[in-house]
Amino acid sequence: MDVRHCETTPTLPCLIEFFLLKSSLAPLGLSSLYLSMCFQGERLRIPPNKCCPECFPQSTASCQHEGAVYGHDSQWNSSKCSVCVCSQGKVSCTPPSCPALSCGPDESPFVPTGECCPKCARHGASCPWEGQEYRDGEEWRPGPCSRCQCLAGRVQCSTAACQPITCKPSDENLVIQPGRCCPQCVPNPCLASGKEYKHGEQWQKNSCTTCVCHQGHSQCHTQTCPRLTCAKVRAPSTTTQNAMFCVGPSYLGGGQNVEKR
């Protein structure tokens, strides 16, 4: 049983609560101080906007394990291959459920590096590899594209088998993309005005011309303008933007009037 006393503060709400508790406890012959008694499975907490602590179920308590905080009824995998549960502020861990193992007469069970459940390994010399010791018959992956195995004290490694591939000589390159084991054909980039563009990438050559990179070749399209019909006193003129306008005689004579049609 958890017993605590409540120290009241000189604020009106707390004084009112204190005197109400005092009047209810006085006939029982208890102290004038608020006496909180919690039963087993409960703990004292001060609720919001309250002066004195009250008893609450201990099941709301959290757990601390291996530097982390877990809530009540939460479950997680421990770094030691155990499954842990937080219940009423206490942590309980159980070992992993591994399948039944039946090793042969020339084998013995062992737990591979980075795993939790044992496996069967043949009796023989182990293999040291990059600071790790591997049992005879044990397999591991030093990289995403290779697999190694310890056989009688010797390490045998193999890489992923890739199908032969032929790229278009002038349009594609053979490239191994990140995260892949085998190479693949990738379209060549385009070089325009000293800048490199990937296959399918677009850019603006000028205000009227748009280009796209297609397998190492730049394909450009220039916007076509509608044909203009100008009055007799007007003549078509080409601006720096390659757009046609009808301009009046005053413009041809050095004026500033320019009109779009």
C-alpha cells in the first residue's frame, strides 16, 4: 500500500479542497492532512487542475528498456533476439520461437552472425573473413551481388550471373545502376551549348525553339507563326524574336509605332 501526504498551497481552489477533505476525514479520527492510500496495482498521480494526488491504475505506466521508452501493452524486438512486452510498468522478455532443429551426425547447431535461431553446420575448419569467423558450411553475402560460403576452412565466393546484353553502339551505353547487379543499356545523353541533357530531358533553345534529347540526339522544334496579310501601306518586319509584325510607314521611316495583328 502506497501512502502519501498532500501539502496544500495557499490558493483558493486548493484551500477549498483541503477543508472539504478535512471535514470528511475528521469524523474518522484521521489527521487534518490529506492522506492518500492506494491499493496494490495503483499509483499516485496529480491530475490536471487538481491540488492533491489521486490513485490511478498502474497499467498506465510506461517502461524503459535498452535506452528507449515504451508505452503500456507495447511489444518490440530486443537487440538480443528476444520479444519484449511492457505491462503495468514492467518489462518481460521471452526468447525467440525457433523451429525444431535436427542436425546430422557430422553436423552441430550454431547461430549465424546477425541471426537469432540456430542452424546446422558441418564439422570442419572455420573461415576468417573481414574480422568475422564463419563456421564450416555457413553462407553470407559480402555485397548485394555476391555470395560466399565456408567450405572446409576455405572461402568460396560467387557473383550474380548476368545475361549477355548488346547495346546500340551510337545510341546507348552499358551502365550498372545503383542497387543493381547486372548492367543495362542506357540511352546516351545530349550535349548542347556546353550543357549535358539526359534522355527525354527538354530545354528551351530560344523563345521560339524547344529541344528534347532522344538517345544522344537533340531534336528541336521551332514554333510556326501564321501568315500575315498586311495593308499596302504596311510591310512585314522580322524582330529579334523571329516573330512577324505589320508595321506602319512611320516605323519604316524611323518611327516607334508597332502594332500586332
